[in-house]
Amino acid sequence: MAGHTPPTEADQARIIERPDGFYWQDKITDEVFGPFPTLLDAMQDMEYNDESDYEPGETLE
């Protein structure tokens, strides 16, 4: 189908804010991860891929 983009991690998960922090939930498995102190921390964890060679803090330079 032309113009169709594959789902991203953000499409397959949602962020939940609770009094004790931020959580993210996998929409496919309903598994919940957290708490994280900030929204950014929750998003970074959600987007983390074990198969990636990228390390947090690593740059392309």
C-alpha cells in the first residue's frame, strides 16, 4: 500500500504517568515497565533495543 509506514515503537506502546513516576506499556503484550523518574527516561527505555550496537551516551563522531 503506497504511503503506509510501518508501526514504530511509539505506536506499539503507551506512556503512563503515575504519582510514583512514568511507566510505559507494550500494547501487544500489555506488559508494563517502570517506574522511571522522567518521561524522557521512560521513552528511552521504551525505544531501547537489545540487538543494537548503540550504547547510551555514544555519538557518531
